[in-house]
Amino acid sequence: MKGVIVITLILTALLLVVDAYTFKGLKMLMKNIDSQFIKRVFTWLYWAISIGMVLLLFFSFWYFNSAVESHSYKVPFTVASIFMIYLSPKLFFILFHLIEDISFIGYWGVKKVIESSETTEIYSRSEFLVQSISRIGIGIAGLQFGAMIYGATKGRFNYQIVKQPIEFDNLPDSFNGVKIVQLSDIHIGSFFDNHNEVEKAINKVNELNPDYILFTGDLVNNYAWELDGWEEIIGKLKAKHGKFSILGNHDYADYVQWDSASDKAKNLDNLKQRQAKMGFRLLLNESVKLERNGEFIELLGLENWGKGRFAKYGDLAKTMKNSVSNSFKILMSHDPSHWDEQVLEKTDINLALAGHTHGMQYGVKIGTFQFSPVQFRYHRWAGLYTENKQHLYVNRGFGYIGFAGRVGISPEITLLELRQKV
């Protein structure tokens, strides 16, 4: 409990520092307003909201650490979203305001050292330009606020179908033109009661009439009970020749406290049973042959393997134990870092499918250009990567976690078409 109080106090202090510096910048922008009434109302309103956020912070830590089991992510994710919507525009603004303050200090220092009538006009122009930095900052902060609001209300349900043909030298004739829908990172516990929105996305998948549906992990945030009320909807996913899945890092429920190891194991067993009930063949470090007209390709399903601090349940050697040399192989591996570490140039796997990154649920995607801060953590974070005739596709995710929204990086339904190279 003591640690929780310390963390809460530290976060409160940081929140107040951000608010104080933002207030300083906004006051400077309002210095030309003559009405003292407007200034007083602004001050009282600003700090009332700030105090409200502090109280919300304290409530959040009390709620998260209470003994009450809510069986819902609604409160924590709503609170997280409120804080991100509240803070992220301010962070953009104070960055510009800090640049402005540093520039003023620089100009003031130079002016003290070199004073002449010839430089007076230059300094006055420079001062005007410096004062414009915070004005730019407030404009960008406003755009950020609008984007976050849109992401939390509309963006998280703006499902995009990404069509990606991929050519191979050794694809069997019977599989030329096969259509695979890849889904990843559903995180169903994050959707609360938005059944209609999810069902619309399921219908979009079915309209694609895929041969196979491959789900690359993170069906839930932690608990199997998150699927309560959702199994029938997700079970409506249709594929002509089968639905297959693997586990992601969240499916193992490593991020929550359990009363016993047996309770945790029961949760995972429950999740596996529910996947089977919804028509998925869950692959656990194993492979299956997909056959058509006497030909086959191999589908490999690896348990989660993540570089760094992530648990390494995956065993690629075990997964490939019964594989046929030089056969066409598709690997489902949740974390894209696995491809560079164990697959690329170390195996004869033709295509790997991953998810995990969500594109950070924040970024920019315009045509072929895309950027997200997550790329500083994951070299392969979204879309198709090809090296030495081996391919990796990273799905941007169906759902969301933490921030209940998506800004610039839409939830994705991937349609992969496998083709023979001409």
C-alpha cells in the first residue's frame, strides 16, 4: 500500500508540473486580453479541472487496488483514455512553449551582450517570431485534442480492410490465389458492450469469403471471462477451409495477480476451450497440413515468443518437428521480433504472420507512408516486410488496450492473397 501511495504522489506532482507550465504559457497568450473577468473565469476553470484530474487519479489508484473484482475493464480504460486525452495536447503545447522560453533566454542574453541601434529592429522581429512559437503550439495541441476525441469515439471502430497480395516461387498450384484473412489482437475485454460495432467488423470479414482465417493472438486482455457474451458473435466468423489461432502474450494472463498457479492454469484452459467452441483450431507449438487437390502447405502455430522481457513460451524446433523439408510454410507467431531472432535466414519458412504492436494505436498512415512511435521499439511494426524471399506481415490489430481508441492507425482486417511468382 505504501508503494501505491508513493506512486500516486509522484504522478500527482508530475501532473501539477505539466498543468502549471501549461497555465504559464496560456497566460502569456492571453496577456493582450483586457477583460479581467475573462482571465479570472479562465483561471478558476483551469485549476478546477486540474484538481478534478488529481482527484480522479487518487480514485483510480484506490479502485485498481481495491479488493473488489469488477469483471470489467470499463473503469480503468475509461480513466486511462481521459488522462491521455487531457495530457497529450498539453505535452504538445509545453514542448513548443519550452522552445519559446529557451529562445527568449537566448535572445535576451545576446541582446545584453550586443546592444546597438542597428540590432534593435532585428531583435524586435525575432521577439515577434519567438512569441509565435506558442501560438503554433496551441494550434497543434488543439488538433491533437480533436484527434484523440475522434480516436476514442470513432477511430477505434474504423475497421480497414488491407488487401495484400504476396508472390512466392514455391507455392503449390492448388494454392495459387488462396485468400487468407488475418486477424490479430482482438482484446475483446476492451470493447465493453459495443457488440454491434464488433459484429459489423465480423460481417466485413465474412463478405471477403476467405479460404482460411488465421488469428495471431491476444484474444483477451487477461481473463477467459472477457468472452462472456461474445462467443456467439466471434463464432460467426466463416472461412471455407478452416479457422486457426495461436496465443498472444496477453492470453497467458501473466500481467495479473492470481491466488494460485492452478487458478491461472484453469483460466488458460478455459480460454482454449472457448476458442474451440468458436470453431478455431488452436495451434500450440505444432503444425498442420492444409491439403487441396493432393497438394499441401504447412501451417505452423507458435506459442508466444517475445524479445526482451516478454515470456518465451514458443518452441520453434518443436513446432517444426514434423515439417517437411522444402515444403511451403506459413508461421503464425504473435510477436514480430521473433521473425528476426529465429526465423529470417535460419529457417525455410516462407511467410510469417504477426501482430502485437497495434501500431501503438497512434500514428500516421497516408498511402505507403506510415509513422508511429512504436517503430522505435519494433523494427517490424506494421505491414509487409520482405528479405531474401522470406516474408513477414504484421497486422495492426483489431482491438485496443489501455487507451480505448485509435488515432491515425486504424484497426485492421488483412486480406492476404497468395500467388505464384510469374
